[in-house]
Amino acid sequence: MGIYEQFGVTPIINASGAVTRLGGAPMPEEVLNAFKEAARVSVPLEQLQAAASKVIAEATATEAGLVSAGAASALTLGTAAILTGYNLGFMERLPHCDGFPNEFVVAREQRSGYDHAVRAAGARLVEVGFNEIVANAGVRRTEAWEYEAAFGANTAGVLYVYSPTSRPPLEEVVDVAHRHHLSVLVDAAGELPPRSNLKSIAATGADLVTFSGGKSIRGPQSTGILCGRRDLIGPAIAQLLDMDDHFGLWNPPTSLIDKTKLRGIPRHGIGRGFKVSKEEIIALLVALQLFTSGAYDAEVSKAHARLRRIVEKLNGSPAQCSIRDKGDGESLPLLEILVDEEAVGRKAMEICQSLRNGVPPIYVSHGGLSEGKLLINPLHLDDSNTETLAARIRQELEHG
Ligand SMILES: *Cc1c(COP(=O)(O)O)cnc(C)c1O
């Protein structure tokens, strides 16, 4: 009996990839071994985060970094750092921002559920711009001048959600923000691979950038990265770490926290509930080293072979298969199964539900259901569960 069955929980076949609600990415053996070894010894967390900062700074070509409890918590910490700097009084007041600027300007078209993490620190979002192309009401999207026009005495910073198609380009937003001495916080949680994004996003001059540790990096699901300016990473880490010490004894590494900027030791900060364990930090660092070295690239061709195997097994059933591949040699391909809903007599949504209800439960990616598509992400597939998955989908398509 497996460990989950011992506790009455049934493992699933995950064909959705590194999604949080299904437990994230598979951790490589090296990462699991590192986690186990790190758990056996005690270390001061500030020293460990300082070591992490070095590794992250090198991987991202930034000044400093920290390991957070996921990219969402990095967004809260980054927002907190931009709001407070090293001001002890402001840190103590969060999430209330009475008496200091707390507005973050964001493009309306970049709003999502994840920006709750920014608001959680105390920031108030001020939306600008329109996506008139999506609205079918014009030809333009958000433009940089619209950020500038919204800046005022209460503006604290800018939130930018990065994707290759985000508009306006990040460089333009950084430029207008910096002209007004405002910091830009970038959510790039899911923007790896390509691994070049580790450096290229921060290279725009963006002040803080976040990545998930539990997606393509394959670290613990509960980790993330915040990287960027040292004078912001310091206040961020000061609001994350446990602060139960005496000011005189407290000796945080100078590469991480500039103690000379503080007249006392902060109390537990807004991020104290987002603590990251020593094992998680080490595991994330090992995973980051694997990711940056290209160790995962070899899996792209294996994933292709598995998806082709599914296509083969579905040959002749009422669906059209196509494999989507970015072709960058790093990103895993995706299999798109366009269900002939009329021939099958059921909607893709019902098939998706039926796959979840079966034994073992199968969770396909549900981003294309409204177009009649089941999507297969191969991240968690091996040769054995690929066969089960293909057989079950074929059965759903043919016999319902
Ligand atoms: C996944 C994701 C997050 C949250 O990342 P976690 O590491 O799960 O906290 C935030 N923003 C975007 C755009 C994401 O895709």
C-alpha cells in the first residue's frame, strides 16, 4: 500500500502538468536527496537565505534573491518591500498603509486572481488601459503613457504580469516608472522555460521579479523565487524571517540585510506566515541548478514519444490529435485532442469529468474544454501511466 492509500487518499494520473491543485511538478531524485540530507542538520535561516541569494543572483544576473513560499508569496513580499523599504514603522503597520503611498499601478488587462497576493500586503491596485482588441472595440492595447498619467503622490510602485505577448513591453513600463522613481514588481511565475527568461526579464531593469519554484524548476511545490535589487530583497527577507532575537545579537549577513539601515530589529513581519523551511530552500537551490544546467531538456524527446504513443492508440477514434511544440528544445510538447462531440454524443467537459471519476482518476488539462479539446501535458507521464491514460481516453471516446 502506498503512503497516500495509507491515509485513505487515491493517487491520480496527472496529465495536467505542474498545477498547484494537483501537487505541482515531479521532483528529481537529486532534489529529494538534497531535501532529506538538509533535514538532518540545523542552520541559521538568514545564513541559508544569504547563500540562496548568491545562487539566485547568479542564475538571474541580479543583485540578490530569496526563496519564498511560492511565487504568490514572493509577490506579497516584494510588494511589502516596495511599500516599506527599511522603515520599521511601515513594516509594523502592514497591511495597513496609513500615512504612506500604497497604490500599485497595473494594466487592467493584466489583472488576475494572483494579484490578491499583491493586495494582501496592503497595496491598492489602480488599473490603467484597455485591451480594445479583445473587446473588439478598437485596435490598441494598454500603452506606457497610461501608467505615467496614473502616477501620483500616493503611487508606491508598478505591478507587471509578464508573458511574451504582454503589452506594453516591460522595457517601456520600466522606463516610465523609473523616470518617476517608482519600482516595478514583475510576476513571471510561469514564464520558465525558456531558461533565458531567468535573466532577460530582470535585464529590462525591472526592480523585482518572481518565479515559481514548483513549476518548471521542479523544486518543492511550496517554493518560489524573488530576485532583483539588494535594497528591496533586504526589507523583503526582513519581513519573511522569524525575528525573535535581540538587536545586539542579531547578525544578518550584510549581503542580504543592511543592518545599518535599521534602528532596531523588526517584529515578525507580514510574511512570517510564508515561512520556508531549510529543506525546501536547499531542494529549490538544487532544482534551480538542474534547471539552469539544462538537465531537463533530455525529457522533451521522451515526452514526444509518449504523446505520439497516445496519438497512435487513439487512431481511428472520433477525435483529432495534434502535438503542439514551441520548438525551443526546452518546453515540453502538449497533445491536443479535439473531440468530435457529435460523433461521441458527449461534450469534452463530460469526458473530462468521467476521466476524473474513473479508477485511477485521470486529470487532463481543462484549458480547452469550451472548444471541445482535451489537453495532455506529459510532465508527469511515464511509459506505464501513458498506456493506461491512452486506453481510458479511447474507451471514453468509443463507449462512454
Ligand atoms: C502559478 C502562478 C502564480 C503562483 O505561483 P505559486 O508558485 O504557485 O505561488 C502567480 N502568478 C502566475 C501568473 C502564475 O502562473
